[in-house]
Amino acid sequence: MCGIVGYTGKEAAAPIILNGLSKLEYRGYDSAGMATFNEQTNGIEIVKTKGRLKNLVEKTDGGKGMPGGCGIGHTRWATHGVPSKANAHPHCSDDRMVVVVHNGIIENYQELKEHLLQKGYTFYSETDTEVVTKLIDYYYTKTEHDPLKSMSSALLRVRGSYALGIMFMDRPGVIYAARKDSPLIIGQNEEGAFIASDVPAILSYTRNVYYLDNMEMAELSGEGIRFYTIDRDEIQKEMVTIKWDAEAAEKGGFEHFMMKEIHEQPKAVKDTIGAYVKDGDIDLSALGITDEQFREFRRIFIVACGSAYHVGMAAKYILEDLTDVLVEVDLASEFRYRNPKLTEDTLVVIISQSGETADSLAALRLTRERGIKTLSIVNVVGSSIAREADYVMYTLAGPEIAVATTKAYSTQLICMYLLSMYMAKVRDEMDSITFDSMMNELVQLPEKIANVLSDKERIQWFANKFASAKDIFFIGRGLDYAICQEGSLKMKEISYVHSEAYAAGELKHGTISLIEDGTLVVGLLTQSNLCEKTLSNMQEVKSRGAYLMGVTENGNYYLEDMVDFVVYIPKTDPHFTTSVAIVPLQLMGYYVSVARGLDVDKPRNLAKSVTVE
């Protein structure tokens, strides 16, 4: 969850670290801190603050108050210990010989803490990070100040996940790094070397990065970068060039990243389609899955969390409609605890924007242990899930900074459309006329999404009316229900309004008792064969005082007389309506949040990449 940045080189470290942390604050913003090696005093200075990164910027005068060309910094999403200055990173040994920043969770920290207490160590925080810091210090003393040996000895005792940035006081100008199940990249330019949790943190300084793998360590110094296994065997790593434009991670004139990313959806969708559609046909050869394999799969498990799970719910309707494949959708956090029945004719699809989601990664590893083929759909090149899956399908969303996903969700949908259509085609379950018709509709989606965005002022006006709402319900049937799930999540996660999504036919089984005068109910009506039934359910709640908003396709003007506010979306193939209908719901959530004066990009208690269980 947390964000880590480190730098060692010819430039002043603190401003670089602060700039990098500003690109990672989406990963956590409970507290922030920084440590730099001061060559004048020959010691390590540490400054920590509670709250947003701006507090650290102010306290250090934008980094000017912390001299030195080597340092590490951290922005925190709290797991162990409340947000406070004491619990903020970096953590250090009593004499500041060892200073550490950490992303992850040390599962056996209590056991390790008891051991260290017996050795005479004391603790000032409630964090698991302080424990691993002092464990490294313990072995640093025992190994006569050997950094790699002390790190190896300590980390082999640790259970859990970690990405670590470490400084030793008697190793000026050197940063050490280690990784297990939490993301960490190493960057390099002519002036120095970097560590970071994610690419945007260092993209303005370098595009040349190394991906640290599990149970690997790195040493960054003026002499270059060296890589080691956890057993201290030196290894070679391949440098990767990042193709993202640094400007893509900036707001570009929009008030919030979320609104910028909503508006980037037409391009992101177009780019993702363009990556896999050639001359009017779908080309998935880059995945490495043969047509024969596609024909042999009888079951598909889609495993994901949050919005990616909602993509899976939509994909289930589409795959089962277009093919004879049985599709199950699982929450990654539940998948490995229910003994899933995986057979040789099963494909497990893991969907994750970051490619680092802890629960999804664990599900992937369980699947591979059982010898079952895995396909990952991810946005971040070189991420853990992308590297460990048998096959990978990349979304071309570019960097997504806002915590609430929009364009990544939309591009994940595109990947599932393409996968569904291709499977149906190679399995002879779709005729050429239907395939060509769907392809024609698919390539028009970017334009149709842009069309919905042009109506944002009406949606803003309506959202302002319900900025003080206490409860909002989203209802629909079939694919519309899948859209409702994502629309409801967008509303609750950024506006803090209690919101629920229900299959419309389930309202009468208890939920309708929650409807009272003025309760907003948003009905999705994009599936022509289900419109009448959903509309009937909407009338049921209207008769109990609900205020109705409807989302439907152009031409269904009869709704004007039956609901209070209608948003029209362009007609498309019914399998693709999710891509178009979700946009007004994204805008609705955004504008309610803005009207309530909330921090849209950084909603409370949430982080962009959930790298802990």
C-alpha cells in the first residue's frame, strides 16, 4: 500500500524524494517521512509528519532543510499502528545506524519483537516495520557491520511481504533494497540511482528501470547497481525501458486526476483495441495461447478484487452468452480459501490494474501450484502478476493515479470483450456475420464513450441535487446488474455516501423496506429484453417515495414519463453497453464527491494498489 522512494547520486536527494513521493501519495497518505545522509555531520537526519505529504514538504522547506545526496522517503497507508508521527516511516535503530522504509506486512512481527525484547531492544512505535529495522540492526552488529549478510539473516526469519529501502550510517552514499511480494523498482540515470514503489515516482528522471524479483536484494551506490539473491549470490538483471510519457502522470489542466482519467477513456479504449485488432480481425497471438488451447478450455475462473471483480461479473454474462464455456467469478480474497475445483481444462484469468494486488497474486500462485494455466490482464508492464502468469494480456490505459479506477476498468472490459469474441470464433460458436457486426460496434466504442462525456454538465447538475444523500441504490438485471455494482462502488468510495447495488428482481426480498421519501434509486436499462422488468421494479420503489434516475439507450424516450431524470447513452451491441453506461455513473460519483468538498483522488482509508491481504 505504502509508497517508497530513494535516491543516491550527484543531485540533492531530498527534493527528488519529495517529488517522487508526490507521485505515489495515491498509495497512502496517513503520514510521510524522509531520511537523508548529511555529509557535514556524518549522520542520518530523519523528519516525519502525520497527515498528507504537504506537511513534510513544509517542514523540510521543500527538501532544502535536509542536505545530502543520499536518502529514502515514505508515504504511509496505515496497517499496524494508527496514523501518527511515531508510526510514520522511516524507522531506525536507537543509534540511527540502521534506517528503514517499508511497504508490506510482517506477519510474524510479534514473535520477532519478543525475541528482540529479550535481547534488550526497546520500541517506540506500534509498527511491524520498527521490528524488522531492529532485527536488521541485531544482525548488523552480529555480522560486524556487513549490510548484505545482516539483511539476508534478518529477512530469512521474516514471514510476510516487504519492499524495503535501507540506509546504514557507516555506508554513506549507499542504499540497499529488498523485495518479497511487494513492488519495488530500481531506476538509473547518469546522475544517480533510484528505488521506487511505482514507475511514476521516477519517470521524470529516468525511463531505465530494473524490476526487483521476489527474495532479491540490491545495492545502489556511486559505483553503480548490484543485484543479489537473498543468499547473497550476485546476479544480473535486464534493464527495461519505460515507454510512458511523464506528462501522462500529470493532471493536464483538470482539477483532479479522476476527471482527467475519465476523459482519457476514449483514447485508452482505442489504444487497447488497436493493440489486438488488426485489419478488422482479433489477433491474440501475443498472448501465447494457441487456438487449440482455446478450443479445449471448458471452464474459466475469473479472479479479481474491487472494480476488476466487477469486470469479471460483466465478462461472465458475455462469455456464457457467446460460448458454451462455464464461467465462475471469484473474489481473490476468497478464492484460495474455498478449495476451488480446478481441472486441466480450466483457464484462470487474473485481472489487476497494478499487477501487484496481494490477494490476486496469491490466487495466481495457488493456481499455478496446481498446474492450471493462468492468464493475467494487467496494466503495469513487468508487474508481479504479469511476470508470474503463464500468459499476459496488457491493457493500454497508461498510468492511473486516482484511487478510484476508471480508465483501467474500461480497458479491462475491452480485453474481456476481445477474449470472449475470439474464443467464440475459434470454437466455431459464432458465425462470421455476428462476429463482423460485433467488431464494427467494438471499434466505435471510443467515439460513443466520448459522446457520453459531452453530457457531463447535465449529470453535474443532477449530482448537485443529491450531494447530501444518505443512501443511493443502483438496480438492474443481467449485464445492467454488473454495471450497477461498479457504479455503486464509485459512489461509495469517493463520496462516502452509503450505496448498494441490487439485482432489480431482489428488491422485494427485503431491500425495498429501506426505500423512503426522496431516496435516490438509479436504474440501468440498457438490455432491451430486460427493460420492462427492471422498469417495473423501478415503479415499485417509486410508489414508496423513491426518486428515480434512469440510464438507457437513445430512443427510449418513453422513460421521460416514468422516471425523474434520464441519461441517454448511444446504442451499441448489448454485450458492450457496460463500456458506455458506466461513464455517467463515474461522473455521478465524481460530482457528488466534489459537491461534498471531498478529496476525490485520495479518498479516506483507501489506497490505489492493495499489496497487503
